[in-house]
Amino acid sequence: MKIEGKEYRTIWFENNTVKIIDQTKLPHQFIIKDLKTVKDSINAIKTMEVRGAPLIGATAAYGLVLAIIENNDQSFLKKSSEDLINSRPTAINLKWAVDRMMKKLSGVNSSEILNIALIEAKEICEEDIKFCENIGLNGLKIIEEIYNKKKNTVNILTHCNAGWLATINWGTATSPIYHAHKKGIKIHVWVDETRPRNQGANLTSYELNEEGVSNTIIADNTGGILMQRGEIDMCIVGTDRTLSTGDVVNKIGTYLKALAAHDNNVPFYVALPSSTIDWETKDFKDIPIEERNPDELSYVEGLDKNNNVQKILIYPKKSKSMNLAFDITPAKYVTGLITEKGVCEASTEGLKTLFK
């Protein structure tokens, strides 16, 4: 996708270095950062310089490549894999990518291991791009159906950032939007600000602007009244982990949007590659929900009048705050899952129609 008219991916490998777009600096600064060690990769995941389930997985895969370059030793590789998995607990792609890499690399001859690791990490990235492109084509059919009935602009609500910045390219929730836009369908996106880190305002709106897609940022609590007014035709969100039961774990606030959509008969879709499906966990109560530093709520960053980025406290100094990063949307509130293999009901039976 594009930034200032130039095509980018979110991660790539060059001269024994992993290159990423530092997303903590967007939208005010565009900075390409070098990751040179596995610790750099872990830190990038923890501090959310990279974020979004598919991109976290890709960063972890390349983190193991960097571990091999740093110390070509199986015990160091194993310890690195464990540290990567523990860097963020909720997104399933992280463990999926590390397990996939380790299955390829365990016991491999030291003279061959780097080349095998590079090939597999690149394959994970290429696979995600293809999956996200197919998600877009499958979701496009839903948008086309709405457009053919309305013969007017299709209004879509998103939450957080499930755009190309959360993947390698295309995005999940945004991929159908980009495909519809490229096809000439009139689209307008209502972008949830998505407190506390404002990924909707800072990232989703930013990338939609760069692609020329009409969008408006709204406070997180605005979606309900817009649905009541008939100003939202559908919701599309991403997911950090979707159970085989169809229950969806996504950025905090997703559950409330699903409830509002259900109450107003607005279709609520979740877009995801199959790498985000947790086939093992059966009860969403068993999913670890990440609790992040409360300072993410207490402080905000922005540009001052001199175009300098400033961080300021917005809460009373004595106040406590709680920062849960994700919530769970039960399958009964999800209209359908948009995957690389098609659209299905959010249920075990539905997923079985697409995946063996």
C-alpha cells in the first residue's frame, strides 16, 4: 500500500537487518527502523512499534532469523522462541508463527539453518499478503450487495486498526474496503478513534487518507447513535484471536460495537486469515487478556503549535486507571467471518465448511 505515493510493506529483510515502519511515530512522523537482534524484535512487539496479529507473527518469524545471525545455536534459538511467544500473550499469530518456524528449524544443520529460516519467514509474509488479498475479494462481494441495493455510498464502521499497517499488505478489515474503492464503489468509513492508543485515529485514518478513501474519525462511543440513525450499513473489524467456536478476541470496545450492531440490525463482520484461528482453545474464558501499562490511558501524544510531538497527562495525578487491551465478542453477535477461503458463519460448523 502507499505512503506519500510510494508503495511499502510493513516489514522486509535487507542486509541482515529487519526493516519496519515504527508505528508508534505515526501519523506525525514516518520512520523506518532497523531491527538487528532478536531482542530488538521482542522490544518492537512489546512497545507496539509493530502491532496487529499478522504483523506480530511476521516480526517474530524474522526475530528468529536475527537470533540465528546473532548466535547460531539451537539452545539460543529455543530460548529466543520462548521469549518471543511471551512478548505479547493474546494474539495467536505470534505463537503460530514461532511454532511454524521452530518446526522447520529444530535440529537443522547449522550451515543450512539461516537460509531455511529466511525462506520460511519470507513465505509467512507472502502467504499473509495473499490471504489478505483474498479476504478483500471475498469481503468485496458483501459490499457489492449493499451497494447494488443502495445505489449510493456504502458506510462502513471500523474499530482499531486492522489495515495494511496491521498485516504485511492490504490489511484484513480494510482489504474489502480497498478492493471496493479500487473498483469504483463509493465508500465512506467511520473510523473509531480507539482509545487508549488511538490506533483508529492515528493509523486507520492515516492509511485511508493515503489511499484516497473517504473517512471520518469518531469517538469510540459514537457508533451506536450512527447506527440508530441508519448512517452505518455494515461493520468490519479485525481480530487478534478467533476461537474455533466463532468467538472473537479483538481490541477493547469491539464487543460494545457488536452489541450496538445487533440491536440495530447492522451486519457485523470479522475479517481474518486462518493463521488467527485458535483451533485448540474451546472456552474464551481461558484466553489471556493482556493488561497494559495504565500510562497509555493517562497520557496522550500529539503535535503542539510548533509541530513538536509532546506527551501530556490528561487524568488527575491521584487517579488510578485500568488498561485491558482486548475484549471478547461472542459468536452469536457476529454476522460472518471473512477469511481467505470465503465467508462463513461464526461457529464450529461454519468454520468446518471452509477448513478441514
